[in-house]
Amino acid sequence: MVKRKYGIAILGFLFLLSMLLSACNNETADPTEEEKEDPVGQEETEEEPEDTDETEEEATNDSPQMGGTLTGAMDTAPAGVFNPIFYQEAYEANILDFTHEALVSQNESLEFEANLAKDWTINDDHTEITLTLEEGVTWHDGEPFTADDVVYTYKAIASPGYIEAGGVRTEYANKLVGYEAFNSGETNEFEGVVAEDDYTVTFKFTEPNVTILKDVSFSIIPEHIFGDIPIADIPSHSATLDPGAVIGTGPFKFQDMLEREQYVLAKHADYWKGEPYLDQIVWRIVDQSVMLGLLENGEIDFISDPNGVPAADFETVAALDHIEIIEQTDFGYQLMGYKINHRTDADVDSGTLNQDNWVANEDMSEQLVRQAMAYAIDRQAIVDNLLYGHGSVINAPIAQQFWAYDEDAVTAYSYDPDQANALLDEAGYVDTNGDGYRETPDGEEWVVNLNYPTGNQLREASAPILAQFLEAVGIKIDLRQPKEMSAYVEDLTNDNSDWDLYLIGWSLGSGDPDPSGLWKSGAAYNFSRWNNPESDQLIEEAMQAPDAFDQSYREEKYSEWQSVFSEDLPALLLYAQNKIYGFHERLNGVNPMPYRFINDPHLWWVSQ
Amino acid sequence: MYKYIIRRILIFIPMLFALTIIVFGMAQLAPGDALTGVSLSDPNIDPEVYEIQREAYGLNDPIPVQYFRWISSVAQGDLGNSLVFNGRSVAELIQARLANTVYLGLFSLAITIIVAIPIGIYSARRPYSLLDYSATGFGFIGLAIPNFFFGLIAIYVLSIKLGWFPAQGTLSTPGMTGMEAFIDRIHHMILPGITLGLAGTATYMRYMRSEVLDVLGSDYIRTARAKGMSESNILYKHTLRNALIPIITLMGFEIGVLLSGAVITEQVFQYPGLGTLFLSSVTNRDYPVVMAIAMILGILILVGNLLADIFYSIIDPRIRYD
């Protein structure tokens, strides 16, 4: 009898292990995009273009009313770090977008305009920017906002131990004068940002800075709260974690929370742009599968970033009388990359990224083959059927919303299997043994492997479709088992392997179109290991002072670069998804920016 | 008896120790680490940043070194800091969720017992009656319906359409206290509790029915009847005690299952418990959290089995440990 109990304990133990194992296999690692439809729906959805204007009109029809509570829903809880310099997820951004502000922010056409800074002057060689701050801005606790807060924020990001404490935003500080010396602990003085007086602040950069306004657009945190706290303690400090203690200048303050369930924002009555109309905004964490039901019965009022309404549910939501929809293109895209080069074992072991050591990946390094594959895939059909038409086919790896995107500079690669066949024939890949699949020019069997991660269900669903399109032009595809994201990224990075094709998605920032982080040959995220000197040179030239201070010059360079990209084709861009925001008609004053739903929430009001 | 309990508890220690080594080793063998998942979230972030953090968190150290560091801090009562939740303490992360999970687990177990045992007994006493057939039918349906599906149907009908129960979470508004909060909590637990307890209810009912039937047909019950003992005496004094033994075995096992197996229910109802945290920590490679939860579940399963053993001897005096 007693012996048997051990059996049970062991059983329990095995159960635990099996949980662990199965969890390893089939859970999502990136919670940012969730879609749950298979690509069967054939019906055409009529395009509903951005109807921002329409809602704005309505807002002006009758006058705004004070008061009311608004409830928004997101499908995953924020990790709980409500501090602009330490947060990492879009879910926290949903709260910080209400509570914190930056000196400058972007408008509809992605130009930077005044926010906490009302005015600025940039010196001739773009190494210094002096900003005049708004006076009369108060923090949520009543303290005045001054230049010292700005200095402190950038100093915190530049300080030694910031990265070790979990910070990742060094890109905003590392171009400033004295960053190296301050960050290494050589000196306690940081010269990069200087408060001239209470309401004037100057940023000094070591080199002429083309993206100077983007670099000063970081959200400001209060010096009087964090000033005396060692940087390592900030992430676990109450002012980072706890409602009531999180202090910003934004129109709403973080008042209360039920962790992982509800996050309550209350209006900041002394908000400098005017008292917000709404009393409260509540974020509720709601499972994706229940969200639409709650939107329908009025328990929640809006669904916005990061995931919005799934494309598959667009029709359902559009059919609800009391729900309005705004659809706009997302920043970012999904792609099928070609592993043009692989790294050597030695380089992977030592973590070296040196394009001179790279080994060409046979077949994938053949430009004609890459182009042929592009012609073989009907991307429009993928958008129509997988995304239900709520997305677009793009041909350049720059978000369409940017001034830098140039549709005319690129080859469209519209679906053309004949062209694909012709290109493959030209490259010498023909079916010599009559098995229906092409052989390599050397007459050997040719199998191309396609690797993809789990986590984004649309992307998962697209993999077998891509394989089919490619097989249709006689390319034998080895569709590999999908891998869970963390494991996939490791294999994608350590590419001393046999990988040929890979799927990945990028969400891009709205700040600047510079593609160097993804496509320059030395870039870690250049997973294609694309090595093209012409591309590298164009990317560099586009950021080269002083020519690059002129946007039209950059436009020209990016347009050239896009045509190089499109011809050499290190990756086939599959689609850019649309963001679909749904909100209750009683909500007025909504005016989303191209990059986010939350904009001027102090002007939101509800009709009662 | 006490000697037995102490001996069992002493055996826990090497078992837990072995558990930590295996779980730690397996977690480390999985490719990627806590930073690989986030490293693609924003291409503007220099990957060098993650390299510095890896070094700072000690993720580049050999596995035995990492294990030793972890076990020595646990021995000092420090469960460490999460790698994913920006360094928040593991103990703090688990605390709130553990309470939620325990409430839900006990609540659903209570529903299970209150529903399953009386129906099981009734079915056994009146086999092939209308109630017996409906209970059997319900039992099979309960076993066959997947948790998440039942949960979604329940939310759709009872919560969205009829508005009787809240659909998500554990409380209506933050900051509720006292009796009001208690009632609100129960109100929130009803749907997830039923969903979680559904399969258990069906199982227990079937077990109870067959055990009672089995015992009722045994020789000593016939003897009791022959000497003229009343039916209720037979049922409560002789039958139930004997019929409960397998149920207790099940329950001892169930404690662990209730706590770790609630992942899907927790997800559907957005009920923040241990299950969802465990799952997300495994996918995020957040070892400190994974290890802490594995330890807690391990302890609970061991304790559950020990409790079951102790209950045997209380219910059935013939079982003696020494």
C-alpha cells in the first residue's frame, strides 16, 4: 500500500515534466500578434478605407461633455514596469502613452512637432539642439516640470549600470557628448544634456546628427522622484511599479490596479493642455476569444493596440451598429528571407559578425533564383485570403507611411509563374530526371528548406502556402517543423547551419526610416547575411551629414537603396498587416496617429 | 504514525532536490534564453545591449555554476528575480497568483465534492433510475467536453448574453475590501470553478457510483442486512467509509493537477493564477520563475499524497503505518 504511493508521486512528477515539455512545444513566444483563422475564407471583403475624418466630424457635431469612464481591452497583461526608461512591451506602452510625455512628438505625416518643448533651434552643423520648454507644466504630484527633469532622464539612460539593470534604450543617449566617459564611470558629470535655465535645455551630440529630433523625443521622467535612487534600484522601485506612485506629466495618471486584470487611469485635472473630459480610463485584460463579445454587449468600449481586432473578425465587428472601425496600415512587415550567406562555425562560436568570413549559401546566393521565387508567390492572394484583404503587398522594406518609401523605385514582383520558370531555366535549374522537380545546374537533387517559428498564427498558416507556390514552379521544398520563437531565434542567429528560407516579422519604429539596423551587412538582424557594398554605401550616404540634413537628399538615396534591395532581393516582403481599431460610438474625439491609437486622450469624451 | 509522517517528509528532501536538478537541466537544455525572445521586438535596439545583460545576469555561465548559484540562494530563502519582468522578485510575482490559484482550486474541489458524491451515492442506491441515467449522461458529456470550449460557451451564454456572471478576472474593481470583496470574488469564481471542476465532477461521480455499488454487493453488507441493520446505518457506517478510499487517492493526486492543470481555464477567464504564469515563464525561458513554480507544485503534489495516506488510516482503521 505504502509503496504504491511513491508510484503516485512519481506519476505526479512525470506529469509535471510532461507539462514542461508540452509547454516547450506549442506555446507562443511573441504575444504581439495573434490571429486565429485558417486561410479558407474566400469571400472578398470590401475595403473600408481610413474613416478617421468621419469620426472627427461627428466629434464636432455636438459639444464635448465632461465626465465618464471608458474601458479598453488588451489581451495580455503588461509585465508591470511602468517606467519609460525600463519598460519593453507594447502593453505597458498602452498605459505610459496616457501618463508620460516627451519634448516632441510626431504628427500625422510623421513630422516632429512641439509637445513639452514649445520651440527649438538646431545649430548649423546639427550637433546641438536647444529646446524651450513649456512653462506651467506640472507632474501628477503637483511639482513643476523643468529642464532638470529632461537632463535627469537622459542622464539616467546614459548612466553606468543602466543596461545591467534591464534598460535597452541606450540608442537615445549614446550619441551625446560625454556618453562614453560618463557611462564607463570615468566622470560623474554628463555633458551631453545641459539645463541652460529652468525652461531651456541643450542637447550636444558628438557628431552631426541627422535624426536629432527623434533623439530628443524620449518620454521624460521626474527628477524629484528618481533623482536620489541608484539606477539599479529604479526597476524595482515603487515609483516604477505601483499605481499612485508612477508620476508623469500626461493627461491621465495611473491610479489603481488589480494586477493582470485591470489598470485604472484617472484624469490629471491640472493637465497643461487643458483638463481632460474623461474621469477615468480603465484597461481590462480580456482573453482574445471573449473580447468581441464584451465589445458587443458594451462592457468594453475600445480595442486598440497592439493587436486590434483580428482581420478575420472584421465583418462581425463592422456589423455591430454601435461600433466604429478605424483601419490603418501597421508599421512593420512579414518577410520570407533567403539565407544568402552562412557564418562559419568559428564565427558563430565567438559571436563574430564579419562579412568577409561568410560562406555563400549555394543556390540561395543566386540572384536569379531569389527573383524567381518572388515571382512564383502570389502575395496578393495571401493578403486576400489569409488577411481577408486587411493588409497590403509591399516591395520595399521601409514602412509605407514614411516619406522615404518609394513604390516606383522597386520591382513589383507580381505573381507570374511563367516568369519564375523562365528565370529558373535561365539560372540552369531544370528538371533533368523527370521527377517533376528541378535539379541544380550540376544535376544534383535540389531541395530548399523553409523554416518558420510558431507564435504568429497568420505567419504559421502562410508557410505551407508559400511551400505550395514554390513547388508549383518545380522547386522541391522541405517544409521544416515550426519552432517555438526563442529556439527559432537562436537558430536564426547562429546560422552555421543549412538554412535556406526563413520567415520572420518586424515591427518598425515610426521615428525614422533608416534601415541600417536590419539590412546593413554588419547588422545582427540582417539574418539573410546579405552582403552588398552598394546597399551599405547608400544606407551610409543617406545618413551622412551635412547632405542628409536635407530630407529630399535622403529621399533620393533611400529610393536608390530600395531599388538595389528590390533587385538583389535578400528577402521577399510578404505583406504589411492593417491595424483595425474598434470603438464604441459613444466615444468621441478619437484621432489616431499612424503609429498608435492613443493620441490627445484629453480630448476624448463620451456622450451620455 | 508520526514516525511514518516524519519519514515521508524526510524523503521529500532528496526528491525535491532531484526535481530541481532535472527541471533546471531540462530548462537549460532548451535552446534560447530569457533574452532571445525579446531580442527581436525592436530592431532599433543594439543587440550588444542584450549581450551585456546576459553577462550581467550570469546567463553565459556554465549550467552547473548557474544551478549552484540558484540553489544556494534558495537555501537562503531567496527565490531570486525574474529575468523577464524586469527584475521583479519571484516571490512577489508568485505570491498573488498562488493565492488566486489556491482559492480557485479549493472552490472547484468543493463544487466537485458537493455535487459528485451525493449524486454518486444516489445513483448507486437507485441504479437505472432516471437520475442515474441523466447523471451518467452528464458524466460522459462532462468528460468529453474540452475545458476551454465549455468555458467559452459558459461565458457566452451566462455572462455575455444573460449577464449573470462576470466573464473575466477575479474582482469587479480594484480596491474592494471586506465582505463586498469576498462575495465579488466568489461571484467571479463560479464560472471558472465549474469549468475547472467539470471533468473532476464527472470522474468522481462515476467512481463514487461504482464503489458504492461494489461495496453494497459485498459479503459484510449482506451480513449487516441479515442481522437487521437499518439501511441508513449500512450506508453511512459501512458503505461510505469503504467507498471513499479510491476517492481520497484521486483527491491527493488532484491537488497538484488542480494547481498546475488550470492553465487553460485561467487563460479563458483571464484569471491570473499560477498556471498561466508557469506557461509564460517556460516560453520566455524565465528560469527563476519556472524553478520556483516547479518546486511549489512538487511540494504540493508530495504533500497531497501524504495527506491522502494519512486520510486512509483515519477512514479505514485497518490501514496502519509504522
